[in-house]
Amino acid sequence: MHTTVVNSLLGAIDDIGRDARRGGYSRPVYSEAELTLREWFTAEATARGLDVSTDANGIIWAWWDLPNAADAGDASRDGALVTGSHLDSVPGGGAFDGPLGVASALAAYDLLAAREAAGELHRTRALAIAVFPEEEGSRFGVACLGSRLLAGAIDPVRALALRDRDGNTFADVATAHGLDPDRMGRDDATLARIGHFVELHVEQGRGLNSEAYTDHAGRGPAIAVGNSILGHGRWRLRFTGQGNHAGTTLMTDRADPMVAAAQTIIAVRAIAAAQDDARATVGRIEPIPGGTNVIASIVDVWLDVRHPDDAITAAIVEKIHLDAQTIAAAEGCAVELVEESLSGTVHFDTTLTRSLVDSVRGRVPDAPLLPTGAGHDAGVLAAVVPTGMIYVRNPTGISHSPEEFVEDADADAGALALAEALADLL
């Protein structure tokens, strides 16, 4: 069986959130673009007869209930199988990071519903498609915020106090979009309904195109099953110095936090490069006040660090902090380190992973097990429910960038593999 539903679904949202300056897409949570995508998903799910609702944490749920759900009452959704992903993006992100998983879930549902109608599928539990908000953390700085709230992995008081670049708190933005801040946080009733969570996602690296898996033509398999996520976190280094006039302040009289920040960024690269399998990135710098002819008084530097060993991740961050203190002091400045989010290394549920491998290899016999350095909602939920992941090949190996790509045939293969895996679990 072959499907083009994924491609047509993604084509319908191709113009939403395009970023003319950065390229790609900018779809921060609760922006006009992301809200339009939420409306698109709700319309697609409703058109399929799914029961759509939004929970207290802003997660959209589209339920495919059992045929006898009315007789079973609320208990009919207990232990449900859940799939889905997210619709928000990083600034200037690609077309597939998040939306591919949502579109593939809808396409998989279509395949499963047809099988049930033909008497080829006899479900013993409900299925839900979930859309999680603020997975990228591009607006409020904490990745997987929706799933963290659901799982109790972040204090809702802290989450509600988070601010975007315009100074809006998450509490104010959530309230403006119909949520009640007093009801946000860990939701044990919803967690109890999730028997398994399976997330399909575009691969965000070159794993499937690596030498270990490519054929004589240099082409890797279309699909992989995830087995782990590297531990990672985000920190903010705040350098403080003396703001002053760019023209009247002699070079010898300066306490310039931008200089301290720049030297630290170079040190970050050297520290990470000295540790096998470490990744450290500075992708955002914000000077205050930010004038061309002004020596900054404050420079905020956001740091992303990842490693399979959580102790090594902590040691890398500590080394960066110590070097930053030394560098700042030499420039007559000070520096403060603040942890914004931290997730340990995640190993997906082994029983579920084994089931996914068996199902996926029925469609893609050479589908490998693949670790990833990218964070996902499945990684957050892994602490409270059995989770697993399926990856679809990205021939460019590039993600969080307009060059991110999935071939049509691979997108189709992903939806078919997801449908097969869900059918075996249903």
C-alpha cells in the first residue's frame, strides 16, 4: 500500500509561518502561525471524526475511541496508545521538524481506520493523536514545555513566570489563549490514560546516511527506531560590565562584557572539542542596551550542552563557567550562570522499542536502532510512561535550518511504518 496523505497534508501548511528574513519557518508557540497550524490540525482531526479537545496545559488531543466507548464510559480511554508530535518551530526552522510527526499520525489513522472498516483490525484500546506546545522552547526558553508540565518535570510556578523577548509572561500568554494558569501542571489523570507514546520525527542528523547504514549507492534506509536521547540542557551566562560611550571611552578604560562573552564563546568550542562525544553550542547572544555606538552593560549568552553521560555534561558546564569567570574578571566584568532546563540521558522503554523494531522491519527490513542528540517530547514523557520513537531519513542531515528535508517516498514509508507499529500495539 502507498499513501500520499502525508505529502498533501504538509503541502496544505507550506505557506504558514514562512520567514522571509531567516528563510524556512518561524512558528513560535501561540504566534499567529502556530495558532493557524493548531486550527489546521483541529480541522483535519475533526473531519476524520476524532474527538478533539485541549487540556489544561495547552496540549491538543484527538481521540479515536473504541466502537463500544459509550458503554465503557471514561474508562474506555484508559491505557490508550498515543502518537503525535509538535507544530512550533525554531526561528528559521525546516518544514518537517514536528509537523512531519503530526501529519504522519493523521495519515496512519487513515490507514488504520480503513483496516478497521474492512474488518482487518480489531482494537482493544483507544488511540489518540497529541500535539504538544512549545517543544522547541523558542519563545519561552524551556524546551518541551507542554510535556514537561504534563509530566510534572517543571514547577508550574516557574513555567508561568517565564518571559518571552517582549517581556510577556507565559501565564499572560496562556491566559490570553483560553488556559487557566491555576490548572496548569502535572496531570495524573491524563498520564494514566497513556499506555504507550510513540513519536515519529524527522531524523535531525546524518545517522541514517552514515557509512554504517548506506548501500553501494550511498543511500541509507528510510526509517530507524530510536533507542536513546543524549542528556542535554540549556544555560544562560550573564556577563555584566560598564555601559559607556563607544567614542569617548578609551580601550584601556573599558569593562566590556561583549569582549568577555566573545572570549568565552571561543572557550566553549575548545572545551567541548576536548571531550569525546560532547556537543556545546552558543546560538543566541543578546547585548543590553544593544546600540551600535554603545558599549554594552550586560550581555546574555545562551549555552546548549549535550553528552551521553550526565556527569560529563555537568563537568563541561562547570568548566565553561570557571573559564567564563576567569575571562570576565580579566576584563573587569562579572558573570552569572543560570540553568534554564536540563534533561538527563533517556533510554526508551525496551519492550516498546523491541515491538517497534519488529513492526517497522516488516516494512523496512534494514531499519536500524538509532540514538539521537536531539530532544523530544517522547524523551520527557519517558520518565512517566513507556515511550518510543521512529525516525524518517533526512538526506541532507541538516535540521533546525531551511535545508532540512524528507523525500516524498520516505515520508510515505514513515506513515506506513507508523501505522504498522500502531496496529500491532492496538
